[in-house]
Amino acid sequence: MSKDTKPAYADVMSNRALAPFGTTIFSEMTAAALEHQAINLSQGFPDFNGPQGIMEAAQKALSQGHNQYARSMGHPALVEAVANHVKTNYQIDVAPYEEVCTFSGATEGIAAFLLGYLNPGDEVILFAPFYDSYQAVAALAGAKVKTYFLQPPNFELDLNLLESLITPKTKLLLLNSPHNPTGKVFTKEEMTDISELVKKYDLTVLSDEVYEHLTYDGAQHIPFCSLPNMWERTFTLSSTGKTFSFTGWKIGWGYGPPHLAQAGLRAHQFLTFCAATPLQVAMAHALNNYQESYLAELKSEYLERRNILAQGLALAGFEVFMPKGTYFLLADFSRHSKSPDRVFAHQLTQEAKVATVPPSVFYPQDERTPKHLLRFAFCKQKSTMEEAVQRLSQWAKKTA
């Protein structure tokens, strides 16, 4: 048999639970961007480094010998910094050694908690569109996904529709706010309504808050666990990658009551055991030293880039759904094409030299899934955003 020949048994050697998901869209579109020398606004990573002082803290940690396994729940410096961060920003008291668990990025935190908490046959409610790992890891855990569809243009919450998804098997609700990819920031009223359902049906919430510091236009991020009677029912995830622009370091954390922190730890200890020790020490330094003024400047810079992108897309004939959080923006391309979003995303990468993500991959595939949107990332340098907008404008004029 040649190396190019696929063995007959190849399809049964992989975990069938992952068969529906294929290759992640981020790999697909990043590969397309490289092939066509396109500006990559598909994958959510900055094209610049985070603060120099944080890189120096990592170098110092390496030279001072922080190079062996950390405790599985997290290096003491980092779990203490996380607890202090939560107290400073939200006035929530967290016990660092019992209620904080660090992960190899928030994505591993999602996997660790879902695998450690769910049992086969449990049901979990997701808000679509959703980060692609949610559905894949739920499948690995043997859980059934029930989906609430957030629909453009307003992505509003219908509480009666959400309640209709709950059954006696429902165990977990996975909430993401600020929300990727819509940019929606759930309001306090919406979250209070959700909390009433959580209490009524005795549910647990996994709250993905990795974009907690990226809100705009007066939108306010409120941790779900801070709502009345929600602490004991909520495990909260966040990440240093989005806040400090070091996505490749993969340092995330979660916090919540001990019984939920232990649920995440149960799987985490067998997945990675611990995140990279010197980078944990460096991110403790970041949390302790880069707060109010740094976060205000970061938000201001992203707001400027969001506005550059939004204005450019509108001038290029896209309908823009202005995000109030994250560093992503959804836009409707219906004026340009009736093709499905995945087809049009590749067309735009090839013709305009700008790569995006087709967000239909973040929905279950049925008639409610929008096929006329694209997701653009604006976590790039101002010059990158200006060049991308110029390319889109030139492309729009050529195809008009």
C-alpha cells in the first residue's frame, strides 16, 4: 500500500464523537490567508506583542528557575493574582487555593470542566453562534447539546424560548459574555432572567468571560456569578491571552465554589496537569501590574480599530452589526453575493486578499443557521485594519 492510499479501516480509528466537526475553521481560513497572501482577520490573535514588561517577567521567571511542574490547580503567584484581580474588578472574594484553577488557555478550561462535570446523556444548553470547541467537547463527554439561536440584527434573548429548551436531563447552561462572535454583551436584566431559570430548574452555569475587559459604547460586563444566589452554581472562565495580547502563551483560569473548581481539576490533571510554569509566573506579574490605565488604553485602541473596520465595511457595501464587546465584528454580505458564507469567505480571501471566518460553522446546521454573515477580527494594528479596509473598498469597486 502506498503512503497516499487511505486504509479501509481509517475512518473507524478516530473517535466517532468528533466526526461531525472536521478540521477547525480557524486552521482552514488561516491556511487560505497564507495561500493567497491575505490579511488574516479570521483568527482572533493580535499581530503585535503585548507589553514589554510582561515578556521581561517571563524571561526573569525562566532565569530564576520557575521551570518545573507547578501545582495542578495553579502556581501560587498566579492563583493569588487571579483572586486579587476578581476582588479588585468585581468586589468578589475568591479563595485562591480552593476556588481558582489555572489551565492551558481558557479552551482547555472549557474542555476540563465539561469533561469533569458532564456525564453521558446530560444535556447542555449553548447560545449559537458559539465558540467551536463547546459543541465538540460536549460530544466527547457524551452530552446532548440543546441550542438557543441568537439571531441578527439584535441577537436578543427570548426567555420563553430559552425555557422551552430545558428538560429534566438539562444539567448545564454555557453562557459566553461578551459574546464571540456576535459582540453581544448580555445585559444585567437578561442575565437576571437567566439566573431565575437556573434556580427554577436547578442548573449549573459555565460562564466564559474571556473578553471581560473588552466592552464598548457604555456596555458593562457583569460576572454571572455576582448575581444573587449564583456563586454556588457558576464556574467562571477567563484568560490572559485576550487581555494582554499573548494568545500563544495559553494561560487561562477558572474560579468558582470548591465543588465546581474540583470538577474542572478532575479532568485538567489528566489533560495537561499544569500550564507552563514560567508563563504562569509572568501572567501573575501582568495581573498585578497592568490594570486600570493599561486596560483603559487597550479598550480605547480596540474601539478605534473597531470603528475603522465598521466604517470601511459599510462603505464597501456590507451591513455591519456593531459589537459592544470582544474584538470581533459580524457583517452581512448579502448585497455582494447569494453564496453560502463558507464559499464567499474563500472568494473574499482570494479576490480581496482579506481572510474572515464564516460563522455558520458556529451554529448547528439547520434552517435557522444564518448563511449570509462573516466574522472579522479587529485585534490587529491600526495600520493592518486600514490596509484591510482599503483592500475591501477596492474589491467592492471592482465587483460593483
